[in-house]
Amino acid sequence: MVEVVESESYGEVCLAAISALGSIGEEASAAIPVLIEAIAKTDLRFAAERALERIGGPAIPAVVDALKSEDERLALSAARILEWMGGTAVPALIDLLSGTEEKWRNISSPTLVAIGVDAVPALTAELDTDDSDIRIHIERVLSQIGKKAVPKLLELLAVNDLPLDVRRRVIYAMGVVGADAEAAIPELIQQLQHENHDIRDVATGAIGKVGKVALPSLQKLGSSLDEDVRSRAARLIANLSPATQSNE
């Protein structure tokens, strides 16, 4: 079948061969270079994209190389394939995001946004990076995924015996989402009362970024028996109240 794709520029026979290679899946990895070349041919492009998607993991390095191409059509095809692959492609895209070249970061970011929810766990795991530039890109991707990220973040936070460092990253990610994380307010209020003060700190910051929609829930903390919780709630209420914001 690879020989058919190589020898036939166009036509039903070639399209059928490409489709058959895709249906084989990972075992058709030897066909990856030919399928990458087929993307450049208008009549074969969609079939080749779908075949590479179905081959999956083994095709990712070649598709990532295509994503870096100066040929805009090839790069767009590669981005589309990686988006279709979803979570499988996320580690490779985060590697690009973590690279030293800004242009690769700018290429990988919109593809991660397009993948959306499936990219959230891996993006959240990278928020502890010491590289502020990478963290800014990760935060930007999470904020652009927006409201759709919240259910996945809540799911991550609901894991039993969640390590504190993971809990902290997930709560921080909710703050990155900002006002679109309104659905997370009840959980963030719970985290504001966590026994660990580092968790309280990051929850305080996250609630501040979600904004004034948290005010009714914060006001209920005025009766808390925990002085620190009352103090945090009072500061947030003062910062988020319309009167305070109108004076800024």
C-alpha cells in the first residue's frame, strides 16, 4: 500500500490505500514519511491527515516536525492532526511550549487550546516550572481554554489523598482561568479553609482572580470559628467589593 501512495499522485486507488493504512493504526508506522508527503497534495491531504491521526503515537514526532514547517499549509495540517489526536499529542506540544524558541511556543499554544480539556491535566502539572516565560505561556493556554477547563480541574481536585503540591497547582490553575471559573467557587471556599496554610494562600489568590462573583460565598465565612479564615475572607471582600474597585 505504501508503494501505491508513492506511485499514484492522485486518484481513488491512492485514496483507498491511504485509508487502508490509517485503518491499520500503529502498525502502519512505516508509512508515516509517505503520508507526511501526501499532506502536500491537495486531493490527498484530508485522507492523509486522518490516516496519521489513526496511526497515533508513532506519528507524533513526524507531525511535530511538520508543525515547524515554513510551508504554512503543511504546518496547518500538522496542527489539525495533533488537535484530532487530543491528549496523546499533549506531551509533545508541551515540550515545544517548554523549548527555548518563541516561535515554537507560539505554534504549540493554539493547538493546545484547540485540544482543550484533554490538555488540562498535563498543563496544570507544568505550572511549577521555574521558567517564568514557560509558565506565562501555560497560564495563557489555560486561560484561553477557560470555562471548559473547570470541570476537569474540579475532577482533579476531588482525587482522594491528593498530594499537597498537586492540590496547590490545581487551585492555582483555577485562578488562572479567572472569572470563567465561577463554578469552582464552592470548592475554592473549601480550600480557603484547608488545614494547610500554603493551600489557603493559593486559594486566596485564586478567589481574588475569579472575582466579585465570589462575594456571597465569602460573606458566609464571617461566622467561621477560624480567625485566619475570617481574616482572609474579610480582605477578599474588601478587595472585591464594588466600592473598592470603583476607587481604584
